[in-house]
Amino acid sequence: MANPSVETVNTFGDKMLLVGGVLLVLAGFVGFFWLSGQEWYVRGAALAVGVIAGVAVGLLSAPGKAFIAFAKDSYKEVRKVVWPTRKEATQTTFVVFAFVLIMAIFLWLSDKSIEWVIFSAILGWK
């Protein structure tokens, strides 16, 4: 079965809103390049108006509204996270560095031991 969390746009009105949003964004880009002889702020305004209008129209569709609800729920969940204090983060960082150092030494010793066994003890190379 396909991914059940994938949502498809089924209504004609939602499809038209999404197409209209994409067309408005494209119109903003076309306006930006079409107004190449104008000042930078006029071109930037054309681009900004097209992108903002396109996004606004797209957010009016059912998938846009679902995205807004998802973003609100995500923000609520992030607010529930208990972030570590500076002291806890520093201590955890030091523990990770110490573990990495110990593992590096252990792996270096293992490598040198295996190298000695293979090349000196078994093959007799010096």
C-alpha cells in the first residue's frame, strides 16, 4: 500500500486555487524580468507581490489550510520541549568528547595489535 499520510487534492476548486497560486508566483518572476529597465525596488516589489499573492492564494486551498494547521501544531509541540541548560549542554558535550577520545584510543590500540599479530608474529616482517 502507498504512503497513507500523503494527501491528494481532490476538489476542482482546490486544484484551481493551487494552479492560481503557482501562476501568481510565476507572474511575479515574469514581472521581475519584464521590468528589467526599472529601478531595483520596482522589480523587487513586482516579485514580492507575485510571490506573496501566490502563497496567499495557495494557503486558501484545503492542502494550504492543512499546512497551516500542521504548522500551528508543530509550533505547540516545540513550545513543550524542555531545552537543556547551558551547564547540562556543556557537560553532555564533554562526555561525548571523552567517549570519542576513549574509542579512538581503543581502536588505535586494536589496529596496532592486529597489525603486530599479522605482520610480525604471523608473516615475520619487521
